[in-house]
Amino acid sequence: MTHGLAVSHVSRESRGQTISSMHKTTLSAAVRKKLEQAAVKVMKNAHVPYSNFRVGAAILLTNGKIFSGCNVENASYGMTNCAERTAIFSAVARLGPSIEIRAVAVANDHGVACSPCGACRQVIYEFGPDATIFFQGARGPKQAHITELLPEGFRLQ
């Protein structure tokens, strides 16, 4: 289950290697833990009167800065903003559009599988085409490269 759109995770293989094994992150355990803790902390600020499903996200930029965001629901459901995009938009508002995302951590308050929705995957790819995503999978914590989650991401370059 994703928290925005219904998207199922499908593992791809390329020449016998899974995509996630081809893109190993060099993120230390301590930095990953800090990123995940930031996602859990901000999750408490979510505005979720309709779903009661709190999500927090934290992004690590290549400059070492961390930005976090939570989901913000709206009575007009299409106007709801996911945690990942909230974090990314906060970073852009603060630092400008030249940010580059190195990693994203996503957390939810139900302990269920929760990968970024399709819209968030595209926005992550826009600012982090080599980003690693940490999230709760169906069988526990999971790590995936953004191109595994969004194999044919769109960029104007």
C-alpha cells in the first residue's frame, strides 16, 4: 500500500541482478537512523482528519542537510500533499531548485507497507535521480533506488 496512490511494488531484474543490488547506497547506519528518526518525528505533525494515516518523510541532500515533511490532507482529496513532496518543497523553498536528493526515509504510524506514491516518485526523481529510498515494505524495512520504484522517470534536461 502507498499512502497516495495504489501502487504495487514489483521487483525488476536486469541481467540477473536486481536493481536494488546494482545501486548500493554509501549511507552510514548512523545517517540512515538520523534520517528515519526525522521522518518519525515530523509524522506527528501530519494533518490527517480523513484517513487518520500519518506519514512522515525526511530527505537527505547531497550537501548533508536534512529536510522533513508530513502529509497534509484536505477536504478536497486531490489537494492533499504527501509527506515526501512536503519535505522536497520545503528544501526547494529554503535552498532553491538546484537541490539534489541523496536519500529519502518514509515512516507511517500504522507500521504497514508504505512506499512513495507515483507522484512522489516522480518528484523525488526530478531532484534525486540517484536517490535511495528507505521505507516500510510488506516484509519489513526496505531500501530501493528511485529507478527501481520509477523505472522510466521523466526529466527535461
